[in-house]
Amino acid sequence: MGNMIWGVTLAALVRGQDMQTIGWLLAVGGLLTGKIAGLLQLGIGFFWANYWQMSAVRGHCSDAFWFLCSVDSAAEPGRLWLESTWLGYRMGEARAALAQACLQWHPHWGPWALGLLGGQEAPGSSSLVQLYKELGLVHVLVISGSHFSFLAGLLSGCFSYPVRCLYVIRLLSFRRWLTLHLLLEMFILCLITQYALLVALPPPCQRAWLAWVVGQLRTWSADREDPNQELLTVAWLQALLFPLSWLSLSNALSWAAWASLVRFSGRVERQCCISLLSLGFFAAFNPLGFVLNIALEPLWNLVLAALVASLTTGWGQTLLPEALDVLHQGLAWCLDLQIRLWGGVALRWDGPLAPVGRCLAVLVACGLLTAPLWRRKR
């Protein structure tokens, strides 16, 4: 394992064709070790040697953190296999039906609703997407853990809670309630998997879906797993099923957001940690986006609930678009205020010390996230 750590550290200092050589050295070292850790090192070395030659990765990597790339998740082997199944084919049809329903719902807000619910960028939504990017709110339009939490809560309210109420008022015995509860939880898990296929499994969705599956299986198990071990389980499963997306920039940000959610209970602390990572990755800090992310975090679930209700029942066909008009007029005013205050959409970090400072910001954020692990070891 020490050879693997030193090998990956050496790989982090070089670029170009040397990546293949270091990957094969890791693989050969793992093969000669002959232990379980050696097999792990063999797999990592083989992946490291071939990852950088893939057309989906080459030429799309970050300038400072070059090992984090913008990957075309459509070339992901795990995603291609899942979409080739009967369920994946049906979810492709459902994806087209969702796009049609959103675009027919409202001529202006339909493309925005499609991005919020399905993660798809439809024609006519580019100006809104640009507004969210400039305010540091583009993560709202990315399918992530908040969407899965909202969907799980909605499905539990529709299926699990009524059965629980029947048990509370003694209309169901404990054995029947437990059987129905497990069956409904499996049903909800299947629906969440279908939603993951519906949105085409982008990297943040992969992490959120696997985290929900592992967490649900952990609740069914009598042996309660440590939360930190659960994080490692999700990480290894994603690396195994979706290797191309594992080192993508969007996946790194998704993991940082989830880890900060687990680590910190307050919204201010979480946003500080995420802002440190964004400062390191993008060399920019958006002060107004920092405030808006904290203030508007509880609002997006309400918007999702109202949007789902409007699409499924026709409720609020005029009221919801008017509320969205007011909300986005306020966001546009915030953007105009931000430009007038410091002449840009974000504060850029340039200069000779910027690369060192960016690495330091990422290290500080990672230290804050992993501090409980080191304390527990001690």
C-alpha cells in the first residue's frame, strides 16, 4: 500500500505520456505484492495507465488540478450498459415525455423546469442558465442529492407514512406492517433507480444514487455500518461502475458538497467549505453567491414541490409562473448589484501566488472535511 501511495504522489507531479509509465509501474508492483492490497494496487495502476488515453477525457482537464477533467458521461461503460436494458430504454421514452410535458406547461418557464427536474438543457433556457452561473447557483440545475432526498421524502409520504399510520392506530399487526414497510421501501428504491436512469446518470447523480442505495441497504441491515465506511463504500462502487466519471470535476464538487453536508450541520459552515473548494478549483469567489446559497437553500425544495404539483395536477398554472417571475427578477437585480459593486460576476484570484493559494484552499477544505477521521484514529 505504501508503494501505491508513493506512486500516486509521483503521478501527481508529472504530466503527459509519463502517466502511462507510472500506471504500469503501479500495476506491476501490485502484481508482485500478491496480497489483497496488491490486487487493489494492480487495478488502480491499470486504470491509471489507460484513463488518460481515453478520447472522452483527453483535452478537457483543469489547468491547475489537471487530474480533474470534464468527462463526457455518455461514453461511460456503466451508463451505456444500464441504458441498453429494457428499463433504460423505457426511461429514455419517459425522458422524452418529460421534456414534452415541461415545454407544453409554460412557453418561458418550461425549459427551466426541464433543467430543474430532468437535468436537460432545452432551447430557450440559455439566458436563465447564464444567470444561475453568474450568481453561483448553477448547482440548482444539476441533478444531485437534494433531488433524491426530495423524491424519497415525497414517495415516503405517499406510500410509507399511510401504512405506518395504520400500524399506529392498531389496524395492522407488527409483522404485517414490517412486511409492507420493507416491500414499500424496495418499491421506493426501484422508483429512485428509475429516476436516476431518467436523468441519464450524470456524475453528481451517480454519487447521489449510489449513496441512497447504500444508505437504504444499511438501514435494512442489522449490522449498522459506520458513516465514514459508508462514504468509502459509495466511493468504491462509483469508481467500479463509472470509472470515467470518477475523476471528473463535477463529481469532485458533488462529493465535496455531500461530505460537507455530512460533516457540518450549519448552512454557513457548509457553504464556507464549498466556497474554499470552488476557490481552489476555479480561482474565483462569488460573495453574493455565497449569501444567496445560504439564504435560498430551503426555497428550492418548495419550488420543486410546487413544480411537480403543477405538472401533475395542473395546480398553480398562473400563480407559479408569476412567482417565478418575481424570484428571477430579484436574482437579476442581485446580479446587477454585484456588477456595480465590483465590476464583475466574481472576484478572480490571479497573480504569481495564485496556484499555491488555490492548492492551499483545497487542502484546508479537505482538512476540515476529514478532521473527524483523524480524531477518531487517535
